[in-house]
Amino acid sequence: MNNKKISLFFILILSSLSFLYAQDSTKDYNWRKHFKWNRHNLCFWRNEFNGNPTISIDYGFSDLNQNGLNGKFTKPNLFEARLGYTRQKLSEHSNDLISYNFHYLLVSDISTKLNANSTSGNSYRTDLWRAGFGWASGYGYKVNESFNIIPYYDYAVDWSQLNMNSSPSNMNDKSITDLYNNSIRFGTSTEAGIKINVTPNIQIGAGYERSIIFPRHIFWKWVGSIIVEAAGQGAVNNFVEHIMNVSPLSVPVVNFMLKNAVSYALYELRKDKMNWPFDSASPLTYDQFRAGITIVF
């Protein structure tokens, strides 16, 4: 899928949601209440320490890429720990529906050393450590008192240091990898996944994460790009809130699909321009499948 098609897809999502939102016939809509609801739910720091203490451990498989690179990276594996707070509560719209939020700090190692089956050959071996914070949210189905199924959307901001364990002999590749090697770089990650409560305190889950690492951080262009993303996710939030009023049991699936569709489109666009729609360099990208266990105290 080329960038023009992805851009059209992204614009179509926003236009469709705006149109559908505009069709709401409720004349006495309480905009003040609506604004406060969104502000409360989008404020990471306000909600950070609310909920049950949570530890999450994940292991996964990664694929590392950079546009313009002639060689290839050896595929690394991932090990990550997340510590934070989980809030799950019954929806006021349905006794079979729960809302889910997990705010966390993360530390992870993404390294070819964790992949026992990797062979170096002519590919580039790497070791990356990252730390940051993020938040996952979604709506889930309450099957019984201890068993829930929760599809979620996750967004994280992190800082990472990449160490090249094998240096490219190709001067073009070396000039690219030198932008990251032994340097701390800013990045963002999004994840689509599902968690299943097998007991009231234990969750198992799996997700697909897509991460970008910036070769340099151009603050104002990044802010502009984030505003575009916030507009897309905000449109989804508004649309899902209206669906909640008429068909609450469809919300977990609709919320999951729309939030991650916007995330997917933007990730594909940022593979060429890290601060899309602004002209900017191509970032380092990680595509990762992960699975793990979460303990909620």
C-alpha cells in the first residue's frame, strides 16, 4: 500500500467519523460534560496512580528495518517489564461490558542475543535498551466474575539506546547506523492486542507492536504530527461514545478496530516521514509480536 492510498485511507476514516458524529440529532448535548470526560480520560498524570498495582512481563519476536539501508538487521527478540496501575470497572451501559485502563512505566531489551536461532552472516547484530511510559485502554466483555476478554489499544513514549554489535562495511549503511549507535534516541510505540483474565488477578495476553525511533528529534514538527494523531483518535473516541449509547456490546470490537486502524495508517506514513505530514527523515522501525502474563494485585 503506497503513501497516497494510506493518506486517503486515514482522511477517509476522519471524514467518516466526523460525518457520522454530525448526524447525532441530540439537540441538548452537554458539551461541558463531554469536554470534562475527555480531559479526565486523556490525562496520563492525573490517572497514573489510580487503580490496582500491576506487573506485566512480555517476551516477543522483532523485525528491525530502516529505509535506505542496503543490508539487513539480524532479527532480535524482546523481553520487557511493565509496572503500573490497572483500572477495570463495570460499564454503566451494560453489565456485560467493562472499561479497561493500564498506565505503566516500561523497561525492555530488544537484542539479537535473546534470539538463540539467529545467525549473523552478513546481517547486522544489535542490542537495544529502552525505557519509557505508556497507557493501554479498551473495552472488554465480562463473561463471569473472573473471566474477561479485553481487546485494547496501547500507546507509549520511550527513549532507547541502540548498540551495533557488528559494524556495516558498506559506507552508506554505516552512515545510517551511526545516527543511532551508542546514542539515546526518542521514539513512540503503538500496540494492538488482547488480554484475557483467567483469574481475577492474572491476565494472559498477546499483541502486535509497531515502534519508531527518531534519528533526531525535531520538537515542533513532532508536536504537529502528534496533533494530527490526537485528532484522529479523538474522532474515534467521540464516535465510540455515541455507539455506547445505542449498542454497547459492539463497542469493544469497534473501538479496537478504529483506534488501531488510525494507528496503522499513521505508522505506515511515518516509515517514510517520521513526522508526517511534515517533511522529515525516515526513522528506524520495529515490528514486534509479543505475549506475556500480567499480575494485577
